[in-house]
Amino acid sequence: MRMILIGPPGAGKGTQAARLVDRLKIPHISSGDMLRAAAREGTELGKTAQSFMKVGGLVTDDIVTGIILERIAKPDCAQGFMLDGFPRTPPQVEALNQALQSSGVTLDIVLLLSVPDELIIERITGRRSDPVTGAIYHLKYNPPPSEVVGRMVQRPDDTIEACRERLAKYHCDTEPVIPLYEAQGILKRIDSVGPLDEITARIVAILR
Ligand code: AMP
């Protein structure tokens, strides 16, 4: 299965992807995670990406597209993949379409996780992750177990200012991606408000 998760920041893409990949046995490819890893490694590309990410801007299409197309060409993606956070602009859609076409494969489904803007700021500013396992929690809605509370970290772009900018970028740059996949007939909308298990169940029902 070749699938894409799109949605505003804080829609639960990373959380739901982690729950789904175990069932689907396909690699979870998060452009944000890959860019953060490059930034941690301190490569030139990582430093450039970091300068956009920390203020909530988008990393340039050529950088992100290069990283993702290289990743999905790896052997573990031969039977499928779950892209999370990519494509985020129409030029990224075009680059992905071309790459898939030249490999003779097609996308199966694009899941759009929807959350109203007013919930997003609360979701993002309460988000924390465990640097050891990578697990994502929310201080109120999905609190971490007591043994890991002390080591929780917050993403530098989960501040209110960066979050507002990311949301603005989503509306302006990423929403135009939606009609492109609607036109391909593979877009499905998921209401991403409610308990995590319920949202997972909605996704699983659609995938069936
Ligand atoms: P995420 O973890 O998906 O919220 O992404 C974190 C940040 O990484 C975003 O705010 C962007 O700065 C950058 N980023 C991730 N994916 C992309 C993409 N497909 N295009 C441009 N920038 C991206």
C-alpha cells in the first residue's frame, strides 16, 4: 500500500502513522523527522533546513523532495510506504507523481486528517515527545507514563509563534494540494477530533 497522510500541524499524522504502520507493515516516512535528523547531524542540508523549521516556515521544495524521493527508492519501500508530511506543496505533488510514474507505481490513498484551527494551538503547545523512544504524547490528552515524564522534550517549533506560522503556511501552501488528490480520486477525509483509538478506527475502516 502506498499512502500519504496530510493535514494541518497537530492533526495527529505522526501519532496515527505510528499506530498504523505496525498493522500495515510498511515504512513510516516522516519528512519532518528526516529533516530534524539532518539538523541534529549538523550537515549543511540539515542546518539550512533548521533555519526554516525553527520559525515555522517550509523547507524549500528541492531539499525536501530530494530527501523523500531518495528514501522511497530504497528496497524496503518496494511494497509500499506511508508518507507523513510530504507532499506539502503542489510542486512536491508534481515531483512525487513523476517519480512514481517513472517507477511504474501508483498511490493507493491520501488521507486528509482534519482538525479545526481553534483546536490546533492547544494540541501543538501541549505536545511532548520521548527522546529515547520517539513516542509522542500530549500533556492533557495523552499524558506520558510517570517513568518517562522527566525526560519529555518539546519541539522548538511547537511554540505559539512558530505554530501560528505553520498553520498559516498550511492554509496557504498545503491546502492547494487537496484538490490535486481529489482530482485523482484517491483523497479520503478523516475527522481527526476525538479519542486516539476512535480516530485510528475511522482510518482502519476506510482502509478496509
Ligand atoms: P512536521 O514534523 O511534519 O510538522 O514538520 C516540521 C517542519 O519540517 C515543518 O514545519 C517544515 O519546516 C519542515 N517540513 C517537513 N516536511 C516538509 C515538506 N514536505 N515541505 C517543506 N517543509 C517541510
